[in-house]
Amino acid sequence: MESKSQSQSESTKVAPMPGDGSYVVPLLHSRLPARAVELGFWGGLAGAALVGAIDLPLALAVGVGVVIARHHLR
């Protein structure tokens, strides 16, 4: 029984982020700088709010939540 629970816990571990502050694009297996990923996220969130895909209060709530989560991690 221990080997099953141990293998499940090993498969749910999160891979550590590379030390250079970059992200790996899963399908392309290439690295992107962290700043580019952040700009893409914020641009996508703003774009979705501008075209009406999500409501502005929801976009603000998501943005505030991300800022708080990132501040908490530091």
C-alpha cells in the first residue's frame, strides 16, 4: 500500500522553476523570460475584460488575487 501512496505523491509534485527566472512552454520545450509570461497574462486579462469575455469586476478580482498571491510567496 505504501508504494501506491508514495507513487501518487511523487506524481503530484510540482517541478521546481528554473533558477534563471524563466518558464518552459510545454508544447514547444522552449524557455520564455518571466517578464514575458507576466505581460502575456496581464495583457490577456485586460483584453478579455475589454472585449467583454469577462466582466470588469471579475477581472479586477482576479488581478487583485494574483497580486496578493505573488506578494505572499515572496
